[in-house]
Amino acid sequence: MKQKILIPEDYGEKIVQMTMNLSSKLNQKQRNLGTKYILHIVNAIRGLVQQLYLSDQEQSIDSSKTLQNTLRLMKIWFRHGGYEQIDDIVRDGIDKINLKVWINVIPQLIARIDIKENKIKQLLIDLLERLS
């Protein structure tokens, strides 16, 4: 019988923090793991932004898929948006993505208005101002 391994939800964030803060104390394997994790986050955000941008240009928009991908983008953004590279990608993505995409998630955006990370908070306020 295989044992199921449970990975905590904040596992990736711990790897990123460990890589960023303790890079001089980590061995090469640990630094590579943190770098790969960040690379996967960046690529995921780029893919979601591209999908949301292109979904507006399609004739037959699958609104449930668009909503699902918007929520995925928000989850990654709110968790990792404090890093400069990720913040830049989300900022560019918000400029490219049609505002109609964000209308369905206004309650979720407002619920996160008290987020502690200043970069995320400022970008969130900018997005809500554009929506209003």
C-alpha cells in the first residue's frame, strides 16, 4: 500500500523564502529547487495571463474556464506577488486583460483589499479603481 504524502499549502512559499533569505547558507541543490519553483510560478502566471488575454479575442468564450483561470491567477498573485518579477508580469497582464474578465471576481478582489504586501495591495487598488 502506497502512503500518501501530504504537502502543506505554504510549502512552496517556504522554499522561496528559504532560497531568498538564506542563499549563502544553502547548498546548490536547495538553491536550484527554489529557483525552479520561482520559475514555475512565473511561467504559470504568464500562461494564465495569456489565456485570459486570448479568451477575450475568441468568438465563443467559455466563461466558466475564464472564471476558473482568473481565480487561479489571483491565488498565485496574492501568494507570490511580492516578488518583483511576478509583480511585473501581473501588472503587465492586468493592462492587457480586458476589464470584463475581472467583473466576475470583484467580490474576491475586495475581500483581499487588506493584504499586507504593499506591492500587491497597490496593484489591487489600481485594478479596483480601473474597474470602478
